[in-house]
Amino acid sequence: METGEIYDVLIIGCGLSGLTAAIRLHEAGMNILVVTKESNPLECNTYHAQGGIIAWKQGDSPESLKQDILEAGMHCNNETAVEELVAHGPRLVFDFLVDHIGTQFSRDADGQLAYTGEAAHSERRILHFEDRTGEQIETSIHRYAQEMGLNILCEHTAIDLITNNHHSENIQETYKPREVMGAYILDNATGQVKRICAKQVVLASGGIGNLYQHTTNPAGATGDGISMAYHAGADIINAEYIQFHPTCLFHRDIKRFLISESLRGEGARLLDIKGRTFMKDYSPMEDLAPRDIVARSIFNRMGKDGTEYVLLDLYSHYQGQEPIAKRFSRIYSTCMEGGIDITKEPIPVVPAAHYFCGGVKVNLVGKTSLENLYALGEVSCTGVHGANRLASTSLLEALLWGYNCADDIIKGRQKPTDLKRFADLREWEVPPMQEEFDPLLLQQDWKAIQLTMWNYVGIIRTRKGLRRAQADLGYFSHRIIQFYQEALRHAITAAGIITNAALRNNSPKGCHYME
């Protein structure tokens, strides 16, 4: 990576959406740089997805899928985006992932693709690979990217987007429409911040799960992309809609481990601490109700019983054809490491922050409100998910919008670019040295943000609690800016965006539930 080089496209993040766009752009002969803050490029939300991806199936229909998405999303969805997804997404799983990349999915005893069901789906239309679907997709697409020589830079963290209005030394740029021209990228190893210039920038940086005390997300999901886009001036929408997955493993030593909804799709039942089923008390769909309803039901039952978790019984109700240890191999092996045999005993589970339904507002090709900036995957908001995401739509959305984004960039590649403007962009301005801070104090403030979000901006909210969160986050923000500079800036910005959006929305639905 040369700081003087001007890339055709800079892609921040290397999950399914970012790599789909990167592969198509690279194959079109464009000069691409992909950066990730992780040391392992496979470490992203895509890799940890268990359940599956919606795919084309004989007998299913776009209209049926559309209705399922709209009903789960409380009809707060962007219908145009939903129609784009159902019309073009399911077949793309075969055209791009299976046929082009070579991704494999599980098959039944007859060698046919094994479709599974999940909550709120009217059809078994979900392809999976055991319970390691995301791992299979991410591994295969990353392998393809490596073989083609795609330029992926690990341990480099994007810390700010470069815009002509904010970062050019040419005063005339102040009067032009705002456009993104690259990003400042931190080399994690050296501490050096590099100015990376690009004609187009694609944000594919993932979600915000680690703003909460309990989450299924990997540690890197801290809202960086939302914060950078916000500071650059992009539109952010639906930020109040945080989906909490109903079933995260509750274990002293094993954290951030999702227990896939597909277990309930294969017959698993939720039990209270005394071993009684309880979902019939909350929904006629019982254990296969939409995620927001199931998460609130568990939260409510834990409160009534005074417990920290409920139980998920798979072994007594399993309806799958394969042995549990094979169908759910990752869950089986991980639980066994924690002393839980899911073929003989129920799994202790608790709701956890899982998916950000809001994000940077984009159109059908991932364009944001800022010129030259695209956003894909969980950092974006296409409007597909509305107030609550239907299971297994997120991987499909990431795939389709990554594909569409690349198409749009390729179509516009002949647009003339004045490369002289990039020479006027400033290098990173190093802030004045401050007194070195204690890492323990930094960790303490990080945990304070997480507890504030969990207690007041979580599964069940009140206006009083949201105002308390707003006040607390305002205090934390002042302290963070004063003492830590960049260390927690993105986290506190993203937390504030979510809290303020929740306070503005007086019509609670789906993932934004108010008492």
C-alpha cells in the first residue's frame, strides 16, 4: 500500500458484502484495496453466521418471501428494496456463490440440497452448511479472493473518511458538494496513520453488537463505520432497531456464542428454569415467533422467575434427518467444550445484541447520500429489514448489494476524475500529546457504555431510561474526548446515534420496544 497511490476503490471490511464487491471489481480490472482491522481476515460477522442464507427453491415464490419479510419487519420495510431482494437475491446464491465461487451447502441422503426453515418463514427455503454456514461462505469467498490476488490489508483500522470539504487545503473545495475521497487508515502495528486516496469508498465494516453487555458479535463490531459516516455527514436511518437474538449461550467461560435459530426450526423448544414450555403464553407461533417477540418473551420470563437464563431443549424434540452432532456440529462441539451435551440435556441461553437493522442510508446499489461513498452489509440500511430482520435475510442482502454496488461502480468507471484534487488532501493531523491513560480506566469506561446500552437502550426500553442513557453517554463522551482522543470515539458516537433515534421514535415497533 502506497500512500501516494490513488485506488479506484477502497473497501473497508472483508465480510461477504465487501468481498463480493471486491471480487467483481477486481475481475473488471479495477485497482482495489481491501482493509480490515483484524489480524485474521476471516474474522467478521459473516464468518460467525450459523443458520443459513435464503436461496431459490422450486415451488417458492418472490411474493411469498416478500410477505414474510414485511410481516417480520412490521411493515416498516422499504418495499422497493424488499422487491429487489426477492426478485434477484435467491438465484444469485447459485449464480455467484455456488457456480462462480464454488461454495458448498449441506445435502440430504439423496444428494439433494437440504433446505431448512427458521422462525417466521412460511417455507423451508434456507440453504445451510451444517450450522457453519457463515464460516463456509466466508472461507470459500476469501479463498477465491486470495487465488485471484486481491489486495487485502489486515491489521489496518479505518479511523476517518476523507472528504473534500473537511480535509482539502484548497479553499475552493469548501464550496463544492461534499464527496468522499478516501480514508485515514491506522497501521495497528506501527501506530502510523496513512492517508489512502480512492475514487470510490465502500464501507462494509459490520455492526454495533459490542456496544452492549451481551452480544453474539465478534469483538470488532464496535460501530466504527456508522460513526465515520455520521462524522462525514452521511444520512443514518432506523438506528433504533437493534435486533436481539433470543438464544446466545449462557456460560461462564464461553462468550459471544450464538445458538442458531435453526435449532428451533428443527424442533427445539424453549423451557423455563423448571423445564416447562412457555412460548405459548406469548405468541400463537410459539417457539417460531419472530425474533423480537421471542427475545422479549425470554426476557420477561427471566424477570418473572428471577433467573439469568432459560433453557433450549433440542434433544427431546429434534425433527432433523441427520444426527444432532452432525447437523449442528459447531454448536455441539462448542457446548461439549463447556460441559454441555446437547444430545442429552438442554442448553442454557440468554438474549443478546445480534443485528443492527438500521445504518447508513443507501439505495438499491448501496449508494449513500455522499458522493463516492457506498455502504454494504450491516453498516448500511437498505430498508429490507424494517423494524425487525427476518432470519437468514442478512447474508442474502449482503451478497446482492455487494454485487449491485460493484455493477454500479463498473458502469460509472469512465466518469472523468481530476486526480490533481487528491494532492490537496491533508495528511493525518496528529493531535497534541496528552498524559498517558491507564488501560484499566479505558476498560472501565468501555464497560460503562455497554451497561448503559444494555440497561436502557436494550430489549425493553422506557423514555425515562432512554433519557438517562442520553445523559450518561453525554458525560462519557466528554470524558472520552478529553482523555482518550480516538480510543472510544466511534463507540460513543454510535451509542449516541442509537439512543437519540430511540428517543425520537414515539411509535415503537419490532426491535424498538417501549414500555
